[in-house]
Amino acid sequence: MAGIIGKKIGMSQFFNKDGKSIPCTMIEAGPCIVTQVKDLDNDGYDAIQLGFGDKKVSKATKSEEGHVKSSNTSVKKIYCEFQKNFTKTNIETGDTSQIELKLGDVVQVDIFKEGEYVDVSSNSKGKGFQGVVKRHGFKGVGDATHGQHNRMRAPGSIGGASYPARVFKGMRMAGRMGGKKVTVKNLEVLQIFTDKNVIVVKGSVPGPNNSYLNITN
């Protein structure tokens, strides 16, 4: 398994060998710096921490500067932890090898290869407070009433009476929509630009443009 932090550039289209247009997302993946290596003895679990994106010196705190001092790098905008067992596949031979990462090592987009499948995690777009039609797909009087009489977008009955005298947990009602951690699995890697640290994956990924996300295989 391998992972990297990236920033969503935006969506585009990719033309395969047959000339078919495939919707895709372009992601600036890395370079990331190993800012901490955790082990079972000191931290209780094995992991590596990667940092991505330089933070302005004027906005960095003393504790942040001290955290990255041992890795000889600047303060980063975002940090994420990944499993320690990093593997890398040789594109030409197809052989997989284990990567032993140390403090200050650079992780780049070449840890992935074209044709493999990755999982992308990020916070989804926040939609604010929404009603049941947009949030849960209620269809109104014409298709399914849900207990309401003549109000097209109303949620209808929630089943409350003298018994159970409360609203059951998980009842589909109006409320805040979006802004949650979402993972999209098995996205095909269509193309990798190692010189620009850009990876192109098939389909869409959560979050708006310029949002940070995690890519793992």
C-alpha cells in the first residue's frame, strides 16, 4: 500500500486509444515530505506522517517550526498519516518493492502507476441546510406522499404519537447536507505526469477545486 496527499485541480476529459472521451479529475499529488515516523514502541502504532504544501513563515507557529525541524523542511499546510508499509511498482518490469521511508524523505507521484486503481478521500462540498427533496430524494404528492396531504415538498409524518412519543434516530428529515468525509474507491489511474506531479484519475472525486485529499492504493 502507498499513499500521498494531493490537491484537486479540476475535472477534464481524457481520450483513450479508441478516441472515446472519459471524464477525469486532475490532481496535484505531492511532492510530500516525511515529517514524522511513528513506531509501536513510542507511539503505540506504526505510521508515517506526510506534509504537503508550504505554509507562509508569518503564519507558522513555534510548535509547527519545532515539529518539522528534525526533517529539515519548512512548515506545511496539511499533514496526514499513512500506513508504514509503502510499496512501489516498477512501471517497466511490474515488480513491486518495499520502500523504507525516513525523516525528510520525499514522496512523489511516481509511487503510483498508470492502470492501477486508487481510493480518494476528502471532505465533500457543503450544501448548507437543505430540505428532504434535495437531501433525501423525496418526490412529493405525485409519486410518494410520505404522509403529507397537499404540500409538494413537505416531509410528511414522522410517526410520532403518544407512543413512542419521540422521533426515532435516523429519521430522514431536513438538515445540514454535505461537508462530510467521503471516500471514492477504485478510481482508475489514466495518466501520470511525473515532471508536473499530476495524476489523472477516472471519474470525479469529492470536494471543490483546490481542496486537499488523500490518495491510497
